[in-house]
Amino acid sequence: MKKPVIALAIGDPAGISPELTAKVVALKEVRDAAHVVVVGDRRIFDDGARVAGAAASPDEFIELKHADPAGIKRGVAAKAGGESALNNYRTALRMVADGKADAACFTPFNKQAMRMAEPTYDDEILFTSNVLGFKGLATEFNVLEGLWNARVTSHIPLAEVSANLSIDRIVAALGLTATALRGRRCCSPPACLKDKALLRPRYRARSTRASSARDRPQARSAGPGFSNGDLRPTR
């Protein structure tokens, strides 16, 4: 069976990304499972392998040669590091868009450095969408074996979460989660996620009674079992 091609972008060169990239490439289970194409500056990769003590030899390397190790100060966020990480990930994403790789991934970024390089940078979700020209709803999932962690908001201060919750956003996130689960042969979405209409009746019934000040909408918290009128648990 042909192994999938994974484009692995080296993240911030001033952090642990070079060492982690080398360690990933050195893992036998990774080499057995995929054809890994490392994207970045070979000098940075080789230095990371030396620091990690990893005998790492990538299946393939896309040499961008844009991050001179002499100009990288470990542990310090810098514009040069942000530019390197952005270029590496952009190149990996374009490999996927051009059919040269089946998936793209990266080792840790430093968002401060990336914003120095590109002030409009928000997070990797929006960056990925922009590079690929995707205009729909995008999100990220944290996956550990059979456990999936989905979300409604991402990369915002905790104090701002409640103000960014709404029934429409919650239902949209659940719908996207169901679609992603259906796309995995090993996973099946719970019955409540298979049809978004199942999520709506309880919200509608409660919202029609939101007439008093006590029942007017309040952005407190939300999730399954919460009403549309005041976002408190239904009883």
C-alpha cells in the first residue's frame, strides 16, 4: 500500500521546533506509516537533530534556505523566526493544494514572532483558510485516539468566550464536528449530531417565552440542554 505523503513544516526556529521535527522524522512508526517531506531550512533541521541527539534522515526535504542559524537567537521571538515559520507552513499547504502531499502539519509556532512578520496574522486556522482560498467555516479538533475535542471559539481570551457564543455558532460547530466525524471511517457521530434539526426544537420552544426581563437572552454559557431564551439549563 502506498504511504501517504505528509508535508511537515518546521515551526519557529528559535524554539523547540527544530528538535521536535528531527525527533518526529527519526521515529520508526512515523517512517513506517508515512512518507514525510520536511519543509524549511536544512541548516535549522540539522542543528535541531544535533541538539536532540536524533539520527534523523527525512524521506524528502524541501530546502527553502531562508533562516540563517547565525541570526537565530534561541528563546527569543523575532521577525525572522516568524517569517521562516510562515513560509514553511505556506509552502506545506500549497503542496497539499497542488496535490504533492496528502496532508500538512507543523511543529510549534510562536504567534508573537509570526505577528512581527505578518501583523494581520490571527491564528493558523485563518491562515490555512486564506492560503487555500477556503471561505467556509473552519475549526480545529484536538484528537487523542478515539477522543475528539471540538470547540465553538478558538484563540481568544477566556473572558471573551461568553460574548462569542450564540445558538447559531454552537449549532454550526456541532454540524462541522458531525461532518468531520463522518469523514473518519473509524468514527461515527452521536445521534444528536447526525441531524442539526434535532438540536433546534428545545431552543425554539423556550425562546417564544422570553417575554419578561428575567427570560431575556443572556450570554452566559451554552451547550446541549441549554435554551435559546436565556442560555440556562432547561428543566
